[in-house]
Amino acid sequence: MKYRVIKSFLDKNTRKPYNADYIYETDDEARAKELIAGGYIIPLENAKKTANEATNKTTNENAADTNASESDTENNAAESAATETAAESDEAKKKTAKK
């Protein structure tokens, strides 16, 4: 049966490396179950469905990261403006004190 590799691994029996998105073929059901349980492979017929779910998850995670970055940028801008205003105020006080 054919399986899609979803996490890279080195086959302990053949010492052959398998990278993510490779196709792993075996007739040894016990070995396939072991690799499935370890999160290394999925049956090829499930691969398309899982790939779509992964794409959706990645898209959602990227959107969340973008929103967090925008929020951080806004917070940093507000902090910078507050710091500049405080510095300007201190400078104005020093000039007034010198007069």
C-alpha cells in the first residue's frame, strides 16, 4: 500500500530517508501502523484531505500572526509617541528653568 510521508524519518529497517511529501510504499501492515502511530505517514487516499486541512490551518495561523504583528506595531507606535511627548515635555521644562 502507498502512504504519504508527513514528517521526515529514517526507515529503521532499510536505513532509507523519507522526507515530507515523499511516497512510502510497503506491504508490511505492522510497519505502516507503527509509522502512522508515530505521525510519520498517512494512507495516500487520506493525503489529499489532510493536505487541504493543513493548508487551511496554515492560512488561519498566518492570518492570526499578521493580526498580532499589526497589533504589536500599533502598540509600539503608541509607546513611541508617548515617549516622544514625555521627552518634549522634559525639554520644554529645562528651557523654561534656564530662563
